[in-house]
Amino acid sequence: MYRKKDKQLIEWKLSKNRKPLIIQGARQVGKTWLIKEFGKTEFEQMVYINFEHEFQLQNLFQMDLNPQRIITTLEAFFEVKIVPEKTLIVFDEIQSAPKGLTSLKYFCEDAPQYYIVASDSLLGMNLHNKISFPVGKVSFLYLHPMSFYEFLLAMGENGLAQVLDEKKWDLLPVFKEKFKENLKYYSYIGGMPEVVANFAENRDWQQVRTLQNDILTTYENDFSKHAPYEIVPRLNMVFNSIPAQLAKENKKFVYGLAKEGARAKDFELAIQWMVDSGILLKTFRISKPSMPLVAYQDLSAFKLFFNDIGLLSAKSHLDIKTIINKNAVFEEYKGAFTEQFVIQQLTAAEMDYIGYWTNGKSTNEVDFVIQNKGEIVPIEVKSEENLQAKSFKFFCQKYQPKTAIRTSLSDFRQENWMTNVPLYIIGDYFF
């Protein structure tokens, strides 16, 4: 499989001012696979430790944080000679080793010749637990589920991926039906690497759903294993309510759908825990489309999405027959899957900010308003071919954005006030 983050890893390796690298991301998004492939292709040898599995090494950093002692211990344990320029040292799930994160500071300061990559699925929560963190002494790379572009490559659709990569929008009509077919597949399968790889090899829809349910179970097990015990019931309530939240016409998160009579203070910590862990994506309402958007966000109004559209399909019990039925998957649950797809692609493309807009009375709404490379862009998401968008026109007339995007299943075309961008290119349109 190909991941776009490969390029950033190579850039990190070649950097003269290289620091230890932390790769973040939710469980099952492919961090370990990415690191191991990088080690195999770019280094002569790799010393790999998963601290969740290597119990003997969990106390590696307890005695002291002297890099040379740590290196000597690893050489003895793995019976290898660690040559700095030839060896990649991997600290996988570093949060399971006490003082592991802190040790990276001393590798940066006292032993910068070593190539150190660490991964941490729970970093966001660990910071809230006041774990000593090497501020300014590490670099970061965040890994998301596979984008639609990466999915196409995994499916062997190299020609379609090339159209996206080279932004050959004039060729889109030629491949439209093939793009739409793969978009339906992606809506069911999603971008979790294990699930994608399994389907690419076996083409078995039942195995897809089994693997997705396993991932959902892993997340739910993490709630009880890693979260403060007092918020675990609320984690489950929020997690289980997401399909119902997205099925509403107005997809703003409503606490009462998680628990009748619930208020914000009851669920704030639970929601933040899942956002920090990368399990959920959170987008706030913005009151005004001005720079920077973060200054105009309304913390009391937000939407929650899963990190992966395939997990939404599993959690919603989406029937495989829906994939076969024309464009039904995009129209299910009032366009929930379409909005989930769009935010997932925008997140993978690493927009500077992703929000949404409503006026004061919430009579008008724009699905997404993004900040990207110093520009604010409204994005209207349409799940059907009916392209009427009164709220979108109202927004554009009022604020006169330089660029306005409507994304739908219709063909690519530019009008005097907006551009219609097919759903299947929305992430690569900005990347």
C-alpha cells in the first residue's frame, strides 16, 4: 500500500536539523505498518520495540534517561550493533513505557545522531494526565485513515489515482462512472488499512464488516482500559449516538441524543477524550468567515463525525445492498455519509481549520468553512443531483468569498460565483 506520509518521512530522514519523530493517530490507522515499511526501505536495519508487547523493556527508561545506556541496553537485548546512520530505532506505543516520551528530549539534545521514531495512539490523553513532555525537542507527523486517493491505489486503480494526482479535471467525465463505483466501495469499506488490504486481496464484503466491527470493539475496549473510569459510561453513550446525530437534518451534536436530559458539563470530558484519541472528528460552528477562523468559533455548537466512513457504515449497520442501489449510499441518513466522506478527505488533506457556518437563527447553514493557505473557502455538500442551495448562495452573496465550492456527484464546472467539484476529487482538489 502507498501512504502519502512516506514523503514526509523521507524529508525527516534527510533533514539536517532532525529531531526524534512522534507519529500520532488513532489505533488501526496504519502507524506501525508505515514505520516498518520506512525502516525496511530506507535503512539497513531496524530495531523495533512495541512497548505494549515487550514487557521486559517497559522499564527501559526508569533507571535514567541517558541515551547511551539506553542504546547499549537495546544492543544487548536484540544482539545487534546500532550504527546511527544505518539503523532506525522504533519506539512503538511509547506511552506504555514510563518516561519514554521524556527520553526523547535527551536523544534530541545529547544523541541527535540516532534516528528515533516513536508512535503513540494515546498522546492526547497522556498530555492531559500531565506526563512530562519534551516540548520543542520532537517533530510530529499525524496519520489518518487512508484517503480516497490512497484507497484507489490499494485497489489497483492507478489510472484513476493518476487523474487525481495530476489534477487532470478535463478527464473526469471519461472516468466518472468508475470514480462513482469506487466511491461507493470506499463509503462501505472506508480507509482503515487492514480492512482495505483485506478487501483488495479477497473481495469479501463480510470480512470487511467483521474487521470493522473488530476495530470498533478495540476502541470500546480502550475506553475501559485507558480512560478515567468515571467517564467510561459517557464515552459509550456518545460513541453509540453518532449515527443518530448525523442522521438529523441539522447535524449539530445534541446531548439529549446521547442521554435524555443530559447537559454539556456531563459529556465534555468524554467528547474531548475521543477527539484527542483520534476516534472522532470535531468541527465547530463559526460565527463569521474571517481570518483566523479559530477566533470566531462557537465552542457550544459543534458536530462530531467518526474518523472513518467505513466505521460509520459498520456502526450504522449499512446494508451492502445499498452500495448496489444507484446513489442510495450518498442519500442515506440525510446525506450523513456524504458529509462524513468530505470531512474525512479534508482532514487527510490537513486543512488549517475546518468549521461550519450558521447564521444567528440557524435558518441558513453552510456545511463546511475551511481555512487553507491563507484563504477562507465555504463548501456546500450535496448528496443528490438536485443542486439547489439557498443557504450557500446567501452566504456567498453576503461575504463574497474569493473561492466557493459546491461538491456533489455532478461534473466539474466553474460558474461565475462558485465551482462544482465532484465528491471523488474534493480532498485532492486542495492537497
